[in-house]
Amino acid sequence: MPQIDRRRLMFAAAAGLAAPALARAAVNAPPAPVARVQVVKDSYFGETLSDPYRWMENDKDPDWLPFLKGQNAHARAYLDAIPGRDGLLRRIQQLSGDTALTNKVQRAGGRLFFQQRPAAADNYKLFVREGGRDRVLVDPTALSGASGHVSLDWWEASPDGVHVVYGLSPNGSEDSVLHILKVADGADLPERIPNTEGAQPAWLDDGAGFFYNQLTGKVDTPERYLDSQARFHRLGTDPASDPILMKRGLDPAVAFEKIQAPTILTFEGSAFAVLALSDVRRETRLLIAPLAQVLAGHARWTPVAGFEDEVTDVVIDDGQLYLLANKATPRGRILRTPAGQPSLATAQLVVPQGPQVIESLSRARDGFYVKIMDGGVSRLRRLTREGHVSEVALPFDGTIGAVFADPHEDGALMTYAGWLTPAGIWSVNPAGQVADTGLTPKPAIDTSPYETVRGFAAAKDGVRIPYTLIYRKGLKRDGRTPAWISAYGSYGSAAYTPAFAGKTLALIDAGFIVGYANVRGGGEYGREWHKAGQLMNKPNTWRDLIAVCEHICAEGYTAPARLAIGGRSAGGITVGRAMTERPDLFAAVIDGVGWSNPLRYVAEQNGYGEEPEWGAIAEPAGYRALKQIDSYQAVKDGTPYPAVLLTTGVTDPRVAPFHVGKMTARLQAATSSGKPVLLRVDFDAGHGIGSTRAQQDREAVDTYAFLLWRTGVAGYQPA
């Protein structure tokens, strides 16, 4: 089911190791600009907090852009002077250039549509395959110019395969403008619809038009994602006249909060449409109405499920609603109820809760394909309309990114990858046979020198925390190998499941262990795992990362002097609080576009919609939950913090750049270790989702070179 996703992915002595001697870079580096201190005090429920860099929340402040440019220049001088960086970049470019990526496919009207970044290409393109030949429909690279690059944000083909609706945005901003093209000649229709980030278009069966979500809040304000609306566009008409079919206050019988986005869903062959009201939560509130009523603008929406029912997926098939419900069954169960008279109370149980997590349900002609999460590894099952469930044997332990099924076609397609198996598009047929379609060419990358190990670390409360390590064969567990462990742990998302190592092989080749910790707050073991790292339980997330790091040190894989951690987006909470709680445990920290100052979500456009995950600042319990995850407020003067590399993109719509800017300034002022705190800024990027391959490669080489430098690897130490 479509979701609006606003998300933000001690044993040295025992090992007999001292910290490696790290030379300071002998470069003519401009000093890091000292941020202006202008303290603002806030009182929350009897407690007063000081914020010395509140001014950074105003991106029009005359000191803001000079601060970013000065910090980036300071960082560049150090990063560019690291020996071995150029060779490392060439290896990264080779690995990323050899690897084609395909992240979405759709079968429609006898055509196969797919989004792929071909080998050596810089950006994703939209292709159509028909008659055995591939043709480019959208190439954002051709639209890029001196003012920056353009990204393809989303797309959906009409059921007849005649048209494609798609979104483009500039400079990684994700601020999509909706376009429509004719597949026959690739030409665009004249209509354009702005403010369509996360539009989630849903076509009518005849391809005459589609429903979509449109934002109404002003860009770069806290209102950006509030009070969005559901509209309908009929091809060939003026978008300004598109009827608004749902918004807050439009229908007194359908009341909802300003943070919830209304999306109208269609299902081929069904006379009903579903209204989904969603926010940052995985569960969604659902209502249903006859499609004809919806199109006529006088729908009487019948409630199906509330947020409290924890429904996370819905399909309509042959007049029946299939629902993936999690209430009282945190690993999920599948229910069935008539679409015309839906009732959860009397719904038939089709698939009961099992030991693994049911993630999604996809409808094909021969039945349904059910994606399963097994503690960080994907499984797949086939469900017939008679209720029989069978296991689909997968060729290796990996990750199914998504399942793509068509109600007019048997079987399904899926994105599928392993740590050492490149991602591809695989097919599964009704007999359960799985095969690589070859749609994604295999890269000429030899993975035989590498191996992976999956282990478990004991958290303080005894819970087993899974992790994965990737390294070159023949590793000696003597504590001398540097390691980089990444973690996320938010939104119930199983973020670090098997994904092809790709460019990280360059870091592994240089002598590193690369690892991933499946900490609580994610979805590896279902709703319980998520809730165990949410709100007031959030400290489990970073303490699970600490437990994994202590465990691999005790096991001789590495030692604190050679240990680094990393996190991106909401993973900034994880690494930021792990660092502020245990600065002695890490040699280096990578904080990528990290959410660092959650107490100030009220000042950013992606703020209020996050309250269900983190808490509301206006409530005492919400304030307490937010304060404990705020890394910026947790920084203490005179503390010997590890070396830190922080990154941001100036057009980031998900984590406002002020989070990273304030965290950088605070760490630079507070640390007593003398170790570098560097801020890397990309002025043509946002959260990284729309970044080109070249941008991703440049960020990777800066990250890897910094890690190699700060963990003492020979060949990467400035003279």
C-alpha cells in the first residue's frame, strides 16, 4: 500500500592496542569558521534549555551561507589532502560504474516499464520494453544544465500502457512537478502540476485520468507537508480545475489531523476506491466508497480501519478487501472482508500471524505474493484465493526490495539482492520457480575474495541484536582491523538488510570491515521491535549499536581505536547519541544528513508530521522523548569526542540543514580531543535521494578517505 514517507538508513586495553599515531594534515587549510553565538533560552515544563546557534534555523541569515561555505572549504582542504584519495575514487567509480541498478518495474498493456541507472550512467532513466527492444522515455540527465541536475522522483504507467505520469525535481530537492507522456512517441502532454512530491498517482482502469496528492504548504516552511489534498486529473484538461476530492474540513464525516495526507487508491477491476489517511506511521486509516461516487464528488466514505487497527497494506480483489492487520498480532495477519460491507470485527482470517513478519501483499492473476521479513532476511510466499499458502524457495538469503505484480499476469517480478550478489529483477511463477530476468546486467565484479558473517550481540536487557559484517577472506581477529558499523533503527523500517556491497568493496579492499547493526526501532522482527525503539524506548536504539560495537571488539574483529560508526537521516539520532554517550568507544563517526536537533522540529518543513514517531513538543511526555534523542543538546563542553564527518545538502527537504550546521558548531566548540570535526556540504543536493552517481561517488570517497585516515590505515596518513 502506498505510504507518504517523510522520513529522515572499551576493549583496547584488553586487545593490547594503543590508539594509532595519526598525523595532522600538513595542508594550508582555511580555519573552520567560528559560528556566531547568540543564545536563545527555551522553557519546557519547568526546564530551561540553551540554544547557542538558533540563528542557523533562518537560512536567510547573512551569516548562514558564509558559514556553510567556510566549513565546506575547511573540510575540503583536509579531505583532498588525504593520500590515496585519488586511487580510492577511481576504484569507487569503477565499482559504481560497472553496476547497473533497476529499482522499479511495471507491466502494463503488454509493455514492460522499468526505471534503471545503466552501467556508467549518472542518473536513473525510465525505459519501456516492447517487442524485445528498449526505448528511453525519460532521461533526467538530458534535462540537467548549469543551474544543477534534475531527478526522476516517481512514475506510474496507466493500466493500458498508453501514458505515464511522472515527477521531476531540481537539485535533489524532491519538489516534484508532475508531467504526463504518451508512450507511443515519448512526447509530453501540455499539462504540468506543481507541488506533487509523493503524489502517489492512481489511474482509472481506462487510463482516462488519475487521482493524486498535492501539497499546499509553502516550500521551506513548517507548513510544507501539512494539509495536503487529494485531487483528480482527467487527461487533456486544465490542472487548475482538477476537483479537490478530500482535504481537511471538506467532509464533516471524515475528520483528520493536519499531519495526515489523503490519498485515493484504485484497484484494477474494482468498482470501489479506498481513501488512505497516512502520516509517518506505517499503519494507515482506511475508508472506502464506490468509485463512481468519488469521481462525481459526492462520495460517502465508509470506515474500514483506524490507526488503532494497525493496518499496513490493503488490496481489493474480486469484491473482497484483503487487509494486512497488526493489532494484537505484531508480526501481522491477513484478513478478508467484503468491499461493499467491510467489517474488521467479522473479517475472515486468511493468513494467521506466524513467527516471521508479514510485510506486504501483491495481487497477481494466479493469487497473491506475500513478502516476509525474517530478522533482516527476506522470504516470499504465495497465497491462493482459496487460502492455501506455499513457500517460494529463494536461491540465497537476501532482500526483496519490492514485489511487482499485475492482476492480468501470472507470477510476479521483484527486486532482489544479497550482500555479495548484485541487485537484479527476478521473476517468480505460479510453480514457485525463481529466476533472474536479466533485465539488470550483471557487473564484472569478482566477489569471491569476500565473505559475510551474521552474528548476534547481547543488549543490556539481554535482547539479541543481529548484525552483519563483510570483509576479505583470511581476516585475523586480532583487534587490529578497522571497522565501520552503520545503524538506523526508526519508523519500523528494516533499513540494513542484504544489499549488494558495491562501492563499499573499495573500503573493504583498503583493509576495512564494513558492518550493519539491526537495532531496535526498525522492523526486522515486527511491530514489537519497532516499538521497543520508539518514543521513550528510543535509547534502546543507540545502546543496541553500542552493544554490537562492544561485542565485535570483544570478539577480536576490531578495537575502539579503529572503530567507526555511521548513520544517515534518522540514523543521525543513533550515531549522535551513541557518540555523546560513549565517546571513548569510537575513533570516528560519520553523520550523514543526520537529524541532530529534534527538539527544534517546529522550525523545519518536515517537522510536525514526525510527531507520531518521536513525540509532540507541546506535551510533557513528548518533550521528554524528544530531549533524550537530541544529540545537539547532549554535547558536553570539554569532552574528548572522536573525529566526526558530518554531511548535508542545501536543498534537503527531509532533514533541514540547520540540524547538521548546529551540530557541527557545537561539537567544534565543545570537543577537547583535538580531533577534526568536519562539515561537508553539497550545494547541488538534498537528502541524497535525487543525487547523481557522480555525487554519490564523491561523498563515498570523502567518507572512506576520512575513515581510513582517522583509523590509522597506512597509505592514507598525511605527512
